[in-house]
Amino acid sequence: MRMVVVAVLVALVVPSSGPAAPATGSAATGSAASGSAATRSSATGSAGPGRDAGFVALRDVDPGIAEDVRYAGTRNFTGGVVDGYAEPVCLLTRPAARALRRAQRDLLRRGYGLKVYDCYRPQRAVDRFVRWAAEPDDPAAKAEFYPDVDKGRLIPEGYIAERSGHSRGATVDVTLVWPVGGREVDMGTPFDFFGPPSHTDSGAVSEAARANRRLLRGVLGGAGFVNLREEWWHFTLRSEPFPDTYFDFPVSVASVRP
């Protein structure tokens, strides 16, 4: 997906001083906007920085939504735990978590459920993606995540960028699962596959996968989310509470607890 690349400032939260520029998207980092920043915190040890901003752990809102936070482990395109992911937990602003709960309840009535791959993403993780893009190829990662894209083109073509909508706390990467057993539904490509087949309306995947993508987009759209058309898994709450603010506290339960 394509994103607007902007400079990284040094602060925890810097309110916007003007209107945000039009946003595009990035397959690796999510939609972005310029006009404000919340990046590297110079202070550490603050109690519950996410809680102060109204973030919650998704499991506290709906424990039935499966979580497979890929950047907290090694099954991701970097091949390692990504900076800022202290725990494999989904954190979101409370309105986004509640909207995801509504979508989950709708899907359960249809015989499906949700699994999240990524939720809030600290700025330091996005910075790590940018550094990774300049590192030599790992053949295994290339084969799985970007077989048809040269790594040197990931930033110029917008797959990796310096800002992510995930850092605003109301964007999720999510898929469908069967409630019994939790097996993932066929969506045509893996999560974080860089390339046109991941576009939500791509004709390069099976009709069954296209139908599953339409179902996911329809149900999440009904709950207030907007899909990024270049990534079938990527959804942002339409009425996100921090459209111009990027956060950098670590992904951990402690970040949202008193």
C-alpha cells in the first residue's frame, strides 16, 4: 500500500498544528497521514501511558476475538520480534475495540469469528520496518512475503514508510476464522503479502477467497471500519479518536493498566 513519508520527530505526543495531508497506504505499515507526530518517548517508566490516552487491551473488551500478534514473534517479514512489541497483546483505543466487538458478534451469528494480527503499533516498530528495508534480503522471508517485489523497491513503491495508521490506535489487521478450532478462512494470500494479489478486490485469487474478503469488509464496514483497498486485512475506524496523533508507548498490558 502507499503511504506519505514524513520526518520523525522526538516526542511522545505532538498535537497537529494543521490539517492532515491526504493519506494513501502501505502494505507493510498501514495508512498514514502527515500533520502531527507521536514518536520516540524520551521518558520511560510512565505508568499506563496508553491508559491515559484511552487505550484498552482487546481481550478486556472481547476475549473471544483470537489474537496472533505477529510482530511480537518471529513469524513476520523481519524474521524477529519487532521493536516495541513487549507482549503479544492487541491494544486499541476503546472506541475501536468496542467496534471490533460489534463486528465479532455479527460474524458469530453467521458462523465465523475474528482473529487479529496487529492492532496498535508503536512508532519505534515502524522505524524498525524502515531500517529492515535497507538490510540484505533473507531468502526465506522474500519467498513468503514479497516474492515478486525487489526489496529495494519496497520504500519507493510505498510498501514501507515512516508513518503508520496503526500508531494512532484505531487500525487493525484482521482475518476470518472458524469459531470451532480457530482455523483461518481462505483469504487468498497470507497476511502481509506484498503485492497486487493482496488487494481486496484482486481477481488473482479464488472466488471463495473473494467472497470471504467481501464478507470481512462488509461486516467490519457495518461496525464502522474502512478497508484499505490494497490490503484485505487492514481496517481503520472511520471515527478514530486520534486521526492526527501517533503514539510510541510499548505494546504491553502494563501500558493500558493503572
